[in-house]
Amino acid sequence: MASLPPHCHYTSSNHHKMSYPVVCPCRSLNSTLPKTLIICKNSKNESAFEERKQVLVDYDNGKHEIRTLVNGLRKQDIPRRYQLRVKGERFQKDWTVTEVVQRILKLQRSGDVEALLNCWVGRFSRKNYPALMKELTQIGSIEHCVQVFDWMKNQRNYCARNDIYNMMIRLHARHNRIDQARGLFFEMQKWRCKPDVETYNALINAHGRAGQWRWATNIMEDMLRAAIPPSRSTFNNLINACGSCGNWREALRVCKKMTDNGVGPDLVTHNIVLSAYKSGAQYSKALSYFELMKGTNIRPDTTTLNIVIHCLIKVKQYGQAIEIFSSMREKRSECRPDVVTFTSIIHLYSVRGQIEDCKAVFSTMLAEGIKPNIVSYNALISAYASHGMDKEAFSVFDEMKRSGFCPDVVSYTSLISTFGRSQQPARAREVFDMMKRNKCKPNLVSYNALMDAYGSNGYLPQAVDILREMEQDGIHPNVVSICTLLAACGRFGQKVNIDSVLSAAELRGIHLNTIACNSAIGSYMNIGEYEKAINLYRSMENKTTKPDSVTFTILISGCCRMSKYEEALCFFKEMLDLRIPLSSEIYSSMICAYSKQGQLVKAESLFNSLKGSGCCPDLVTYTAMINAYSASEMWEKVCALYQEMEANNIQLDSIACSALMKAFNKGNQASNVLILAEIMKEKGIPFNDANFFEMLSACSILRDWRKATDLINLMEPSFHLVSLGTINHLLQFLGKINVWSLAKFSTPFTSIFCPQIQLFYRFVALGSSVNINTYSILLKNLLSAGKWRKYIEVLQWMNDAGIQPSHAMYNNILFFAQHCGDAEYAAVIKERVAQRLEILLRDTTGDFATKVSMFIAGISVITS
């Protein structure tokens, strides 16, 4: 037989002889071949479906893009008869597979896909179809993929293939189209395309993504009945289906079955089991499993360590989480941190209240070239939101939009919470409206955040309006919504509204859980409705809702505030009978209750039992015990407690310091008060009004006017916070030590005024409410210093302020005029007082009998 050109060959698919010669177009038309079937063979293009990478770098904008190029079979590779068919056709394009995919993705109308594909020369080769579907499904454009697949099935040269169906099932799984994925599974069997292990894996993965782990289990059983042995990926998909639903027990059962079948777990299996523990909130079990995993030859990867860091944060083992993060950042580390790692560490510092560290971690992530995602931005916004830092949160929000991310519902909700915490409900509403304008539908959490923004700032009617707006938008309120309204009612003393909110919850069929009941009980306690709080607590016993430690904490602390110490003791006994663990607040409240009842021995026994249980008492408990010892005048034990707090490294606050100062003053240890004040200054502990009062008392006891002068300078920035009792105490102390000309103050008043008058002016200018007792102390000090002109002027201030001077105030100045020893001064004083009495008598306001008696008393003194 004559030799053939390289592209011609004997047909291998048809073995029967033909009765007519076949002419090869590569030869001249006059040449003929033997009467044997000979057709043209395409040249073997082995590199047609090899993927090539193309890198596009834009140095000006700092962007780069990596593309995957697939040529596929071109015009010269298709059968000869199709080459002749498209030859000379201007609308037939010899595109590569990648070019076809790019053109399909640019189309908008569904009808254009078929027209485009009909212009593609490569459609005549069925080998191009898997490559085309692979490119499309990897990009994830499901609408285009469905249209191309429907077009493909209408082609004459189409043949159903498992790999194409598997790719389509996986694509539907990524878009949570479980019914369509299941429909493709049955469709491929109608086309006589038998499902293989990859088909079942794709279908199990689809149901696992949708949380339908029972369906996934049934599919695996069908797979076994079809005599298809499961692979490691099959078991991993089924374990993931169970674990993603939080059903970690079923995930472990499948993992054991996997080992029994001789399929050993790999790193993916271990990560899935750890993720199952995490989804089921079994954080301690996940950490234990990780310790067991260390004993195997399988090394953890970044995903493993990310799960471990998340679990450590949940169990509040922050130090270990930071250690793992630091080890991942080492140069020789095999597991480098990714965006999930940095986001978890941002959340860690947010929980600990270290906001500056959150921003530092975010900046470190950018410095290491890791591009943050929207979850990272949301974590940083939430960190600022937890502390009401609205400017910083809004700045991150703007930065996220500039980076090309579209804010989601979490971003807007965090921003709403930020403005709520910073007492700006109007701006929270603006963000909520902006969220709607940007076509981001608010969810239940968004409405609850906006409701809390209004309710926590005293705008209860607006919070109720948001509840109605939520229902109009088709979102049903939940128990969190009710808790938010109840807390707002209790915070602002809205007794009627508490009952209305509870009725609204009952009408809407919202079952109050323990948290909601605790919120309602706390609201009733805050407004003094003890009976209603107790009735609600008793109703919990008749329902399935069980009281917890928070319930008894609210009841016991509320009873202590209302001085119902016997009732607090009864609740404490009920708590012990129910074997509910005691909290530090319970200990401090019960110590206070026992001490108020005079049962110091029981209070001390409770305190010692707390220490005996291996738990170190907190600051609140120590403060309660200090007050108990102070009430019983056990000053030595107070000092011992203070030393014990220092040994246990208990950080003091303003309240604990005021309790210690009060005990020191009562125990004749005033010098310790001033020492404690110096410690507060060194440690940066802010001073409150009680601290100032006790420090003044200590200076008064020690007669140390220099310390008092320093104290006044220290108090000056906080004058607007000083109470009336401290003001009176300060003026009285200045009168006792008689420092009229010794103390120097940097005030805008002239030097002729005494320090007391300067301080009095300062307090009045700051809006402090002074009463007749304040004026009485000031007048006595003026009289003792012989400042009778200023005395009469202060009497005028009292009348201008609407405060009527008493008889004793007039009698004191007249008695001073009578015994001052200077006849000229006495005559002037009597004349001034007579004028004041005459003005008083002409005044039409006030009690007439009082004015007459004052006038008679004044005249009798003047004429004597």
C-alpha cells in the first residue's frame, strides 16, 4: 500500500470494507487508493490541554494578575469534514478555550450564549467540552455554566461524561443548590452514565455544605450498596457534613468507621475533626485532640493552628494563643500566619480590651503583605465598637470601602453598635438608613443593635417604634429584642413599660429564657418593685426556665440594696440547695448581708471558704470584707486584709481605696490615709468624691493644713464632681485651721478674698448646689475671723439665691457687734442689720409670722 501523509490513517473504529474508493484530499484528485476504508486523521496535539500561566503586572497601580490559559483543539485539529464545513465561513472563529470562557463571561443576556458557541470552531471536538466546563466551573459563574451545559447536551457529538457531571454537581454545591445537584445525579444515570466515587463525593459534599448530614449519610450507604468503595475523601466529606452542623459525636463515629475500614486519617481529617469540635462548642475537647495529634507523624498546618487559636480564645487561654501566633511568625516556621490567623488575634485583643494592640496587629498584617478581607475589617470595627470609639470605627469603615470592599450586614451592625455605645443614637439611625439605601438588608441583629442604641440612652419610645418597624419589615423579634427593651425600662425606671414589654412578648409567643427573666427581674429590682421581681422568679419555678447564678446574684444584690438582708439570706440558702456555683458577686453580697445582720462570724467563714476552695477573692469581695470589719471596728483585720491584697497582687480601685480610707480614719490611723492617697497617685487610680472626703477628714484629724492645701490643688480639676457634703466638709476644715492668709491659690479672684470665699465662688460658678448648711459654715468661719462686712454680704447672697437666713445668723452678727469692743463698728453693724430687717419686712413673700418674730428679735438685740 502506498504511504500516506502523516495526518491520514486507517480507521480503527470501523473494520468493515467499503465498496468504493476513498479519496484523500491531500493527494491529487486523479490519484486513488485501494478499496479499503481510509480517512484523514487529525495530528496528535498532546499540548492542547496543557495549562499555561500568564502573569500580568501593573507596576503603576501595584497590581498583578495570574491567568490560566488553555488552548484546546483548534481548527487544524478537528476532523477534516468539519474543517471543510467551516472553511470560508466568516462567522466561524477559531478561538481557544480560554477565549471562549472570557467571551461567555462578558455576556449578559441568556440567549447570547448559544449564538456565541455556535460561532466557535472548537465545538466540533467533544474533547474541548470538559476543558470548557472546567474553566467555567472554576470561576463559579453558575448561570453561564448551566446555559453552556444545556447547549452542550443538544450537540450531536456530545457524550455524557462523569467528570462533567461531577464538576456541575460541585458547582451547585458551592452555591447551595442542593436540589439541582441531586437532580443532576439522577439525570446522569438516565444518560447511562454510571456515578463513580467522585460523583458520590461531590454529592456528599453538597449536602454537607447545606448542613444535611443525614442525607449525606444515606448517600454513602447508597454508595456502599452500589459496590463503590469509599475513598479517604468520601469519609472526609461525610465527617465534614456532620461536623459543620455541630454534631461532633456523629463525626467521631464516622472517623472511627473510617479507621475500621482500613482508611487512615490524614491532615485534612484531623482538621475536619477539630473544626467539628469547634462548631459544637467543645473547645476543651478540641485542644485535647490537638495534643493527641502531636503524637502522630502528621504535622499541623496553618488551618490546624487557626482552629487551635480560636479554641484557646474561647476558653480564655490568651497567653497560649499569643505564643502559637508568635511561633508562626518565626522565620523558620513551616506554618505561616494567614489572614484568618491575624483576624483571630485581633478578636483576642478585642476581648481583652487592648484596642491599641488590635490596631497594631492589623498594621502588622498589612506590613507583611497579607491583604485583609472583609472579616478582618469587621473584627477591627467590632473592637472599636465594644468601647464606643466611634471616630476610629468610622475611619476603618471608610478605609474598608476605599480598599474595594462592599460593607456587609456585619459591618453596618458593628457601626450601629458603636454609635449606640458612644451615646449617639441619631447617628446610629443614619447608619441604619444608609444600610438600606445601599441595598444591604438589615437582619435581626441589626434591628436589636439600633433598638439598644435608643434604649440604652433613654429613648424608650423610639426603641419601641423600632420594634414595630422590625415587624413591618417581616422580621420577627426574638428574646434578645425583649431583653433589650426590658433593660432600657429598668435603667430609666419605666415600671409600666416593663409590664407592657412582658405582655408584648407573651402575645408574640416569645418564650422568656433565663437571660430574659434575669433582665426583667433586674429591671424590677432597679425600680424598687420587689414583689413583682419575686413573683417573676417564682413563675420560673413553674416553667421549664431554670434560675442560674446570675438570677440569684440579681436577687441577693437587689435585696441588699433595699436593706432586705433576711430575704437575701433565704435566697442564698435556696441557691445552695440547688447546687448553683457561687460567683464573686454572690460572695460580696452575702458578706455584706451577714455584716449588716451583725453575723460577722458567718461573713468571715464565707470569706475563708472562698479562699479554701482554691479561688482567690476578687477586689469586690475584699472590699465587702473590709466594710464588714470596719463596721465591727476591727481595724487590725482591715490592715491585715490590705496586706493580703498586696500579696495577692489585687489591683485597687477608687471604691476599695475609699473603704480602706474610711476604716483608717475610724481606727485613728489617719496617716495611712495620706499614704494610700500617694499610692493612688503613683498607680494612676482616679480619685472620687469619697476619696476626697476621707482625705480631708485625715487632714482635719492630723491638723495638717499644708497637706490640705495640696489636696485642694489636687481636687481643683474635679470640683464639678465634688458632692455637697465634701464641699461643706472642706469649708469647715478651712475654718478650723484658720488659714486665711497662709494658703495661696491660683484663682482668677483678687487677693483680698479669703480662700474660703474663693472656693465658694468656684463651686457656685461650676453649678454646684449649695444649701443653707453651706452658708451656715461659711458664715461661722467669717465671723470667727472677724470678717463682719463679708458676713453681711453673704446674707445678701442668701436672699438673692432664695435661701432665707435663720434667726441664729442674725443673732450671731448682732452678738458680734455687741461684743466686738469697737463702738464705731458696732453702730455700723446694727445699722446694716436694721436695713436688712426692714427690707425683709417689706418683702411680700414668705411667712409673715416668721418675719415679725425675726424683726422683733433683731430690734431687741439692737436696743439692748
